[in-house]
Amino acid sequence: MPVENLQTDERASEPDRHDLLKRSVASAGVALLAMSLLVGTEFAPSMAASSKSGELAAVDDNFVAQANLGAPFQIDSGRVAEAKATTAEIRDYAHLMVVTHIPVVDALNKILQQKNIKAPPNTLLNGAYHAMVASLKAEDGAALDRDYIEGQVEYQKGNAALFRNEIENGYDSDLRQFARATLPKIEDHLERALMLQKDERSGSNASR
């Protein structure tokens, strides 16, 4: 079933929702990492070619498509977790995702406006993100805590790889600078998510 056709049934059992979220996270991770995996393969030389719009090289075009969806996803999912997570630590992390990604959205939009470029669509990633947010909205308690943090760890890993790839292989100087300025924040967020995941798993084991 295509990711974009996945719908969250609020009446579904917790295992079903968890399975949906895991599949959505996996799809998003694959999309985020795809660009990095292409670099160094026989397809890499074609990445320098212009995109269909002719405005950006393909590697930059791909970066814009994914970054343009990632930051709004972090804001939307962060607001859900900020309101519903059971621990202050997760709620604080979710709040950080909201407030730090608003300027990221603004910075990327400013670059695109200056270049008079529209972000290209990414149906797979957009569908995965919508499914993940819908799943979180349908969850509560420990299930939401677990799935939000697990999703954050996978997202931050993929996002860090995406931004590193743009820094190392991108052609547009403005986008490379944007990636360089943003990557340290992503790496910090990944460290925080990993710590929360460790705490969450320790708490789950202790309660057994």
C-alpha cells in the first residue's frame, strides 16, 4: 500500500497504530537517506545535472524538497507531543522542536523566494509525515511517548545525513550555507532524542 494512502483509524488497536507509525518512520527514513546512498554510486555524476525546473542542480533540488517538508513536520509532530506526552522531559524536547524549526522554515523560504524557486513535491515523504502525525494524534500515554521518541531518533539520523550530503555535494552556495548553519542543531537534537530514548527504555524495563 502506498504511504500516501495510509490512513490512521482512531479505533485501531495500539499495536496496529504502532505498526503504522513504524512503517511511516521507515518510509520517511528511506526517503531522507536516499540522496546520501546515491552519492558515490554510478548515478552520482548525474546529480550535477539541472533539475526539471532548470533552476537548481538535482542534488540541491532533492535537498530542498526534503528540507521543505521536514521542518513543518517537526513543528506539527512537536505540537502534538508537547500537548500529550506524559513526561516534562519529552514535552520540553517537543517544545524545542517547535520553536527551533520555525526559523528554519523561514530561512529556507527566504532562500527560495530570493531565487524565485518553488520547492519540488515529494509525495512519498509527505505521505509518511502525514501518517506519522495522524498516528501520534491517535495515541496517548506511554505509547505516544515511545513512538514520538523512536520516530525522532530515526528522523534526526536521516535528516543529519541529508544535510551532510548537501554540505559535501551540493552546488548552490546559499543552500550549502543554510545546511552548514542548521546541521549543528540537528546533531544536538539527535543527541537529545537518543538520551530520551535511553531514558524511556530504562523506564519501560523498570516497570516490567
